Amino acid sequence: MSASRPSLSAFVSGIGILGPGLPNWPAAAAILADQAPWSREKTVLVAPELLPAAERRRSVRVVKLALSVGLEAVAAANANAADLATVFASSGGDGYNCHHLCETLASDDRQISPTRFHNSVHNAAAGYWSIATGATAPSAVLCAYDGSFGAGLLEALAQVAVDRIPCLLIAYDADYPEPLFATRPVPDAFGAALLLTPEPEPTALGRISASLTDAAADAMPDPALDALRRSIPAARSLPLLGAIARRETGRVVLDYLDHARLEVDFRA
């Protein structure tokens, strides 16, 4: 594809991350910048205290994950979550909740719990976000299978470019139990959030510009981290997060579609 293809740009003003051995952005940044070793430890998910007690009890894994990384990015940018447009991107819903629904439907008693049902919809995390933060700004929820992070990034960048407003991208995927795991082998939970702004804020980490390309997606230098990148759709964000962590001006190519990838230029 032509290098002159139009691109979308924004400043990265806050980051949140939660995944195997990556408990937050400061710890992940040190690992991705080769300043600390990485150990693949199971992701620990906790419902944020901002949720009312009843919603904390009802929240499922993807909700805990999405809210955790989103709130970290907002806090890092000293932003007001209630004012932010949001884009939620995930390759699927909550695998464990889906498993329990399937078990119920396969049993003699097919009465579905209302909590199970409302946690089964793809926009569940967005709903919990609005409850936790009081957000009433526009919110988009999308799915593009393994290209969900790329699709979410393009959507968030488009909102920043067209509406000239900050937009919070929250990309997240969680693991599946058997027998679903045999078909969709996502091994653990991983989420990443980027607060994108039209102008450089005091907390800005750099500027990104994205366009489509037919170049091959970049791998992580560490084979273990690259295995993580390939195994969880939201972890396709790792090459970009690595460039930001290293303050490394240049280009990274991210997975997106079978016939097109996402070329992202980062300027520290």
C-alpha cells in the first residue's frame, strides 16, 4: 500500500495495562524497555472500588479487566473519566459467563439468571464503566476478532481527528474454560487502555499516527512476550506499547486484518 495513504493522529496522554506478569503500566514499561525481567504470572483481576457493592459482586472477568486498565489510563493523565468518549474493543465476551450459560441451557433447568444474561452482552463492560464513572459521553463497542485492537485504535483515532475530543480506547480479552478453550484458546486475561487527545497534554508520552499497510506485523524481540502477543488478541498492542516504553521514535506494524495491517508511527 502507498506510503502516502492518509493517516490519523493523536497524542497518547495516559496508558493502562493488565496482563500476565504485567500488573500496571509502570511495571510493564520497565519490562518492555528491557529494564526488568518478565515472568509470566497469572493475571489477577479485581473489581474496582468505584463500582457500587452490588455491581462489584456481579462483575465478570472482562468487566474487571476493562475497568482496571481504563481507570489506570485516566489516572495517569489526570483526566475526568466522566467526560471522556470511549471505545471498547474485544474479540469476544466473557468466556466463563458464556460457559455457565451453555451449561444451564444444556441442563434440565433452563432458567437463565438475569445477572448471567446482562453479563453476556458484548457491551457489558461499557455499561459497568458508565455506572462506575458516571460517564455520559459517546461510547462505541466493537469486535473484529483477532484484529480488535487495531479496529479499536482506528475508531478512537477517528473520533479524536473528527471531533477534536479526547477518546479513551480500552482493549481487553479474557481466557476461556474448556471445552470452549479447545476452539478459542485464549490462555489468560490481557487489557490495554490508551487515552488519546487531539493536543499534547502535560502527561503526553508522544504522538501516534496510524494508516493501513500490507507490511507484515512486527514481532516482539523477546520470544516469550511474542508468544503472549500472538495468544491474546488485545496483546497485539504490545509492539506499540514497547515503542512507547522505550521512547523509541519510529514505526511499528500491528496485526489487523488478513489483507491489511496497521502501520503506527510513534514520535516521542
